[in-house]
Amino acid sequence: MTGQANLGRKVVGNTVAQVAGRGLIALSRLAVASVIVRGWGKATFGEYSLLFVILTISEWVLDFGTTEIFVRDVCANRQRETGLLKTLTAAKLLQLPAAFVVLAAVLLVMRYPSHIVEAGLSGGLGLIFYSGVLIYHTVFKANLSIHLEVAAELLSVVLMIVLVWMASHWRVSLAVLMACHVVSRATFFAICAWLGRKQFRLTTLGLNYREAWSSLRTSSAVGLIGLLVVGYEALDMLALSKLSTPADLAYYSAAQRLIWPIVMALSSVGATLYPLVASYWPHDRAGFEVASQRALNIVILLACAGACCALASPVFLMGLLGPDLVEGATALRIFAVLLVIKAVTATMGPVLYILHAQRQALRFIAVAVVVKAAIVLAVAPRYGYIGVAVAAVLVETLFAAAPTIAILQSRSGYRVRWGVPARLVACAGLIAAVVGWLLPSGGLASGVAAALLYSPLALLSGAINMSDFRSLLARKAT
């Protein structure tokens, strides 16, 4: 019982670290964005954000699903932990050149101006340090000490704030801004290596490249799905960068960055609830259905709270990043709707892996990428950031959320009950509409009013059921 209690405390601690820590990191990144907008203007901010989108693609090439594979293997065979981590190190050395090639290829194929290409290649040096971070991410995740990684990343982002603030006094080039990112990544890796030194010391001695190639083949299915997802998310910014104005790119990026902390928090909650749902399948299908429904209800409850505030006070929230971005408040309103849709996919999407429906997931993600590319390429030149944002909502709804639910129901026999989610969406929409009518400025007062009204109205509607929380916590404790 003592071992189970310790495990439970570790799980709870990791959950708190994921939700609170990642939230602080996301808010710190918003502070970096605000300094850039105010110091360099929205055009440079848009270019900076574009480079981060491209770097995200390269960073996934560095991961390519190996984290989950090695966490699984380390947990299953603790005696081989050091050997497995050395194999992971070898894999990163193999993946690092590929990540650089992808980065350079995107920058050159898109024919960006020379200053963007130079800045992107400068920022690409951070991939060296990020490959080391991924090794320690596996260490921390396998040993339920992810709070150490969160602390390391938070400190590195705080350093980034300081560096960018200092750089703003000299209005340095975009390449120097990306060099600040490289320093932040190096700090992230150094702190991870120091905090994880007792569990694993990074070395290039005794690496098994044959096993590394084998592990990459094993992770290829997950890696391909992830690459499609990353490409799916990057399409919007890539299209706007070539087919619209720098201002549109900045507005769209700002709205994304404001919504992303909530998406990250919801994903963390979904990841926490995933093992609870998985524990019921396939021996207790009734329990599986109840746990899945409660997980969906809870995540939609949280998503609607964020959406309600974003719908009510977009002018205030966009203004936090910089007054130049207030004109793009409409983008944030559209992203508030997207937030609720993504809550469905963030909660139900991982359940497809429990049902061994990876191939079906791969197919519908591939279709979603193709459809989204076609739509955003068509609407970006004429309708700009608003057209692309609306397209993102439609594609996410019809080609991501809908197929996820359809596959879930066909493979499990479970029928999602939409009563509670519908009431929560209605509450959020009603509050946003009323507050918008009474306080049309979209300022801070509107957001506060929406936040204060949401919980009582959701409770009165019967959408909030505390037994859902108690039941999930009780299952988690056991």
C-alpha cells in the first residue's frame, strides 16, 4: 500500500506540474511575445512567430515518436534503462541532421527573404540542445519526475524574457532574436542534464546505432501521425506568410498564442485522464463509457470557460500583447470557438490508441491535412487571417473532431452523450452575447463579468456535476 500511495503522490505531483507549470511557461512565452510586439512591431513579431512554427516541424522530426517508445521500454525493463537511453542518444544523433535538413528545406522551398532564412538557420542551432532535452524528457517521464523538466523549461523561458528585453533596447535583427532562443534552449538542456544527472549522464561512448535504427522504425507510425499533425497546425501560418500581409500573420499568431496556454492545459488534463479511461478497456465497457463521458464533460467545461472569456474580452487580451494587435480581435473570437472543438479531439483522440485505431486515425489526419491545405490556400489571398481562422474551425470540426467521434463509437460501441457539452456551449455563448451587448468594448471588465457569470450559470443548468470529479479522483486514487 505504501508503494501505491507513493505512486499516487507522484502521479498527482506530475499532473499539477503539467497543468500549473506548463501554464506558467505559456504565460511567460506570452511575455516574450509582448516584448517583441512592443519593441519591434507586429511585422517582426509575425516573422518571429513564423520561424517558431517552422522550428516546431523540425523539433518533431527530432522526436518522431521515440519518446513514447523509450518510455514504454524503460518502464518495462528497468535493468536496461542505461542501455536504452544510450540507444536513444544514438537515435538523436541520427535524427539531428534530418531535422536540420527539414528546417533548411522549408525555408528555401518557401522562398522567404534572406533575413528570415538567416534567422531561421540561426535559430536552428537550438535543435542541437533540444535533442539533449528530449533524452532527459524520456528520463523524467519514465521516472515520474516531469516536474524537473517543467522547472528547467520555466527557468529557460524566464531567461528568454530577460534576453529579449535587453535586446529590445538595441532593436537587434531577427537573427539575433533567434540567437536568444538558442541561448534559452542551451540553458534548458543544461538544467535538465544537471537535474537528471543521477538518473542518466549523457555520453557518446558505447552507442548502438543498429538498435537506434530499429527503434526509429518502431516509432515510425507514431512519428508519421505526429508529423502530419504538426504540418496540419503549421499550414495556417505558412499560407498567410506567402499569400497575405505581415499584419495578418501577426494577428493570427497573436490569437494562437493567447489560446494556446488553454489548449496546453486541456491536453495535460486529457493526458491525465487517459490512463483512467484505458484502465477500463476492454474488460469493463460500462466503466469505459462512464469514464470517457465524464472526461469529455470536464474538458468541455474548462474549454468553455476559456472560450467565454475570450469571446467577451478579445480587445483586452490582444492588447496585452501590444496595442498594434487590437485590430485583430476578431481572430481571437474565432479561435475561442476553435478551442471548444479542439477540446473534443484532445480528449477523445488519444482514446483511439486504446482501441488500436491508429491506422484509421492516420488516414483521417492525412485527409484533414490535404483538405485544410486546399482551403487555406484558396481563402488566404482574398480573406486573410479571418478566412484562414474560419477555415481552421470548419476543418477541425468536420475532418478531425467528427471522424474521431465516429471511429470511437464504431470501434467501442459507446455513444457519446452530448447533453452536458451542449448546455456548457450554450452557457458560454449566452454569457458572451449578453456581456458583449452590455459591455461592447471587449475590455477587462467584459472578461471579468463573463468569468464571474459562467460557473453559476453552468451550475444552474445542471451541466456541472461534482460527482464526475469525485468519481475520477476516486478511480485515480485506486
